[in-house]
Amino acid sequence: MNRVKPLWSEDQSKRSLEEILRAEAENRAWNKALRGQVTALVDSRLAKQISLEAYATRRQHGNEDAAECKRRGTILVDEIGSRGGRALPHKP
């Protein structure tokens, strides 16, 4: 399983809005890749290409990555919002 985690810094205050928006796009791409990896992992287990133990280990790593991805996404969305970087759609 290919795990490519985007570079990350906990301190977002030194980054420009453009850099934060780029980091958000990278995080979304990482999330999409993680979902694809889960699908491939499940398929390989259903086809009995990997053992239950290998599946469980890889699934645990995938869940940890997914939780980190979600945490980063929340931080980035909050940072974008605090800077007024993205207007929310107006609801009639």
C-alpha cells in the first residue's frame, strides 16, 4: 500500500493564504488516495490475496492516516475561515 502523507507544520500562522489553500487541496488529494487504498485493500482481502493479519495491520494504519487527514483538514478549514479566505455559499 502506497502511503504518501503531505508535508505538514502544526504552525499555520506563518503560511500565506495561498499556501494554506494549496495545503487543503493536497490534503483532499491525500484523502482521496486513502479511500482508494482502502478499497484496494478490501478487494485484496476478499480475493484472499492477503492474510487476515496483514489486512488488520494495514487497515489500522489506514485508519490512523484517515484520522490524521481529517484532523489536518479541520485545522486548514478553520485557518481559511479565520482569514476570511473562502466565502460560504449564500443560502436563499
